[in-house]
Amino acid sequence: MAEDGRTGLSLFDGVLIVGGGLIALFVVIWLITAVTAVIWFVIKLVVVVAVIGLVARLLFRRRS
């Protein structure tokens, strides 16, 4: 039998494309969130270490 003359994407193809796009969008959002969380953690760690170092420096400078 010959084709019925339909060309282009079927409904199933459209669902697959939209589903793949949504999955890709969720992965990108998750990656951006994870990278931002790591960067924010490093910034907080540097600030805490700097404050502890400053306090320790001030305390040891007064005692000696």
C-alpha cells in the first residue's frame, strides 16, 4: 500500500521533541543550580576562614 500522503512530523514525534526539550531544560536548570550552590559554598567558606583568621590574628597580637 502507498502512503496516505501525510508528510512532516507525527504527533508522537512532536511529543518526543517536547519531552526531550523539557528534560533538557530541567537538566540545564539543575546544573546551573548545582554550580551556583558550589560557588556560593566556596564564597561562604572563604569569608568564614578570613573572619576566623582575622579574629585569631587580633587575639594573638594583643597577647604578645
